[in-house]
Amino acid sequence: MTTPLTHARVHALLDAYGGDPARWPEAERDAGRAALANDPALRALADEARVLDGWLDALPAPPAPAPALAAAVRANARAPRGLRALLAEVAGGLFGGWRVAGPALAMSLVLGIALGSTLLPAEDAALLELAHLDDAYSEY
């Protein structure tokens, strides 16, 4: 005896495989058929899915890609790489290697913090003092 399927699982099967239980995974077909036989709401959903299946089945099959295009895609496809390999490629290709990129990053952080802290005025009063240096700003 098969384990009964939940409504959520039958909905997922209908969305993924359509309204025909023959297209469903073999392990869930019998339980799916039983769920459809026992529940009128699920039968209505399966009928709607069969209508959509009919429309999709009536569409012509897409043409096969040109052999040259398929060969070019296969030739240019790369195997998945890890993050370490990707970072090494970027650092080696753009920045001249890790020996240059690491110190450059550290110096830019130190320089940014140092300049940022020295260029900011200590108080808002310093900005007002700068405005009073020019006679055109007498309204301040």
C-alpha cells in the first residue's frame, strides 16, 4: 500500500508534470491517482492541467540548434570553479597578482580612513567660520 499524498504534493505534481499521472514519477503515480479519485477539487485542478497540457503538446517542437553553434557552446563551456580559483584569476589578471593586490588594498583602506578623519571639520561652527571669510556671506 502506498502512502497517501498531501494536497500540497498533488498540487506540486500537477504544476511540475501536468494533469496526466502517467507523466508523474513512478513512485507517486498510484498515490496520485488515488488522491485524484477521492477529491473532486484535485480532479478539477487535474482537468485544468490537462487542458494546458493539450495546448503545450499542440505546439511544434523547437528546431534543433545548428551543429556549429552546439559545438561552439560545448567548446566554450567551462567546468564549475570554486571561489578561490575565481578570485585568483581576477587578482592575477587585473591586479598583477596577490602580492600586488593585497598591499594595495591595505594601503587604500588606511589612506581612506586617515584622509576621511582629517578632512572632516570638527564642528559645524568651522563651516560657519569659513563662510564669514567672504563679505558676500554677511547674512550668516
